[in-house]
Amino acid sequence: MAIWVFIYHGLGFINAIHSKNAFFSILKDGSLPVIAFILLSGFVTHILLSKEEPFPLYIKRRALRLFPIYLIAFLISLLMLDFAMETMRNIPTDNPKLGFRMGLIDAYYSSHRFFNILSHIFLLHGIFPDRWYNFTYTIMGQSWSLTLEWQFYLFIPFVYNYLKTKNIFYLFVLILFSIITILSYRYMRQNSFLPIMIQYFLIGYFSYSLYKKWANENKFYLFYFLGAIFLYYCFKQWHIAFIIALWMIILYLQVKKNKISEFLLGHSISQYLGKISYSVYALHMIAFYVCIYILEQAGVKDSFYFSVLLMVTSFIFTIFISHLGYKYIESYFISIGKNLQRKTQNI
């Protein structure tokens, strides 16, 4: 999924490709891999909450997982804004997305810059209405889904605790959230705001309980649940139906292990790419701008060769810096989170 996002963003730098091919139309929809991330996030978060960690420990561990590599990528992206603008001005390809991306940088300079940066530092830039505060994509475009993720981490314990305790306080919070969701669809339809995308998190979240019944009792409720959602999106947004179908297949292969599942999920390359995928997602745009600059300085003027070389060199550079990001940053803070958990269990 992270590589899919990489390809999607790369297509915005190279010569525009016009095709009505169904597969290519899916590839060009950059929201789809993010929805897959969201499904997985909802699923995994339910697992974490089931461990009954105290909320402070739960949120500290989520912060240690989400913030470190993000803040590094954000700081670099902020410092690179002028550099990114200059490289895009000199790029020898024709793509309408270049103008859009340069417009986002211009929007940053014309926005409330201090509050924009502050909102990004706390990963809350997604809760500001775009119509008044153009924060969502202006500094680090792909972070729109990370602010969404953080909002979900803060909210979902209320769902978990209400279903477990039926406490009226949690019910009040859920009713309030439902009202905000209804209003959001009318006044604030930006994908970086949790009420607009909560349905995908909840599909992943509720998949976990049904998955356990499938894994432990061989009951097919999971596939009735996801099958109904799949049929709904077949008539509404078939691209999303494709992701739901993919989600069903992955969960099926997790239980019914065979040569296909071992190749797709258990292969060393798959495992490695899974480990570095968050760094790939956070850092790949930095790699693109660096490689664009290098190709421009090398005098590559032909748009075809530029496009091919950009995709190849950016991919290699992305994997390299993502490897370093996982090894020296992500792994370090993951271990801190695990140590916090052990200390709490010992107490």
C-alpha cells in the first residue's frame, strides 16, 4: 500500500498518462491505499484496546509509534518548501498536478503560518476547516491521513469502553460525535477530519471481533459483514469495493494458510516492506524532490527519460532512507513503547 502511494504521487511528477484502463484508474486513485491503511489501523487498534492497557499507556505507545518519524519528515518537508517549489518550476515534464502542488506551497505562505505549523506538530491540522484554514495539504501533503489516524486513536477508546461498560458518559460522547458527523457532511467534508472517514476505521475495528470467530470457531460472520459492505460499495464506489474485497482476501489468507498466503504475506520481501512501510509513506516525497533536483542538475531534459529515471531513482532512494528511518528511529521508539508496557505489567 505504501508503494502504491509512492506510485500515485510519482505519477504527479512525470508526463501525464491518459488511460481508461480499469486497473490504471484504480492505481491513479490515491485514496484507496490510504483506506486500506485505515482498515488495518481499525483492526489493529481493536487488538491493542483488548489488552486492557490504561489509557495513558495506550496513548503514549500510539504516540511513540506515530510521531517520531512523522515529526522528522514534517520538519524536513517544512525546510524544503522553497526547494520543492524551485525544483517543480524546472521539471521538464507536463503534468497538471505540478501546478496544484505549487499552489499548495503558495497556500502555506498565505495561511496563518504559525498556527499551521503548530497544528501539524500536534497532528491536529485535519480538524481545521479547509475553507478558512488551508492547513491539510500545505506542508506535508500525505500527513492528512496521519492526523486522521491520531484523531482515531484519541476517539476509539470511547467506543470500546461504551460497548464494554455501557457507561452513560461514553454514550454521551458517542452521541455528540454522531451529531458532529452529521454536521460535517454538510459543512466540513474534508477527508482529514475523522467524522468523514470514520466508517472505514469502524469496518476494520469490527472486523477484528468477527475475525476471531472465524479463526477460532470457523464461523463466517466476518464474510457476511464484509460481503454486505462490498455489495453496497459495488453500486456506490466500485474502487472502494475493490479494497473491501482485498481486505476479505487478506483476512481469509491469515487463517487458511497456504502457498499463496506464504508467498504474499510471509515472504521475506513482504515482511521487510511491511516493516518499513510507515517510513516509506512519511519520507517518499522528500526522496522525490531530492531526485528531481539531482536529475535537473545532471541536465536530463528529455521528458521520457526524466520520468523513467525519476521513478527508478526515487524508489531506490525511498527504500534506502526508509530502511534507515525504521532501523534507527521507528525501532528505537517501538522498543520504548514495549518497555513502558512491561513496566506497567510488572507494577
